[in-house]
Amino acid sequence: MKYCSNCGHHPLEHKIPVGDNRMRFVCESCEMIHYKNPKIVVGCLVFHEGKLLLGQRGINPCKGMWNIPAGFMENGETVQAGAQREVREEVKAEVDIIRLHAIYNVLHVNQVYMMFLAKLVKPEFGAGDETVDARFFAQEDIPYEEIAFHSNLFAINKYFENPDFEGVHYGDNQDFLSERKKV
């Protein structure tokens, strides 16, 4: 940060504010502390007739790879509403949320993924603006080596390890190498 978003002062000081334990940008003029917090990504593992819906990414990062329909949450929406919106935008499908399935921390880019299990409301879907293809895959046909993000692999693997598990799975990108496998 170069300028204070509160008063426009330049430059900002990078220091640990009194009573804090992390480096922050602090305005010397108005004393505003500028916090940088993780972004929340929400999405759904959408199932229909035992198959999982994936979208093939039409944008970077990971253009051409397959993805669970997910994206950044917007201000003013719940995590469930955000996940449903992302499914609509990416694979043109309407879903009912069943429950929270996985929380996955991607530490190096400061993101927290919240993946829900969802069912298709009606059997209609397609490629959205950022997607070039959308398909349902049986477990044995999932293109594991072409899955875009380790958060996706974690959520998919945890589901197929125990489809009847009713809790929430927790993971982070430290487990990436052990999760990049077929179940």
C-alpha cells in the first residue's frame, strides 16, 4: 500500500501497531491501521445421479483444467448464497445446498475455501462465461491429473473416501502432495 484509503496520506508506515503482533500498514496522519485478511472462496461439489459436476476453466489461473464450481465470495452474501451463485455463474446450474463439506486453507495466497455438498435442482447445466465445458463425471472418470487446484482435490478425495461422513473435513495446502492422488 502506498496511500491511506481513509485520508489519502502518503507514505504509509509498515510496523507492528501497539497491541498487535503482526506487521501492518499504518497511516501516520490519521492512525488508520490497514488490515489484510484472507479471501473466502466458496463452491459446491454438485452431484446428480451419483456423478460429480466439474467445469473446465476458460481463464487463468489453470486455464483448460477442471474445477469444482467455486469462486470468491462477494460482500453482502452468505457463504451458501455465494456458493450457489458461483455454481450458476460457472456451470449454469441451480443447486440446493445439502451441507458444508470441507474447509481448506491455502496459506501462501491467503485464501480459505468453503466447499459445500449440493444437489442439482433440475438437470440443466452448461459452460458459463469463465468456463469452456461442464460435465458430470463418475468417480472412476474424474480427470484427477487435470484438476486445477489442490483445494478441489482435497474436497473430491475426502468425499469419495467416505461419502456418508456427515462432519466437515479440514485441510490446508501443506497436505497438497499427499492429496494429489486418486482415491
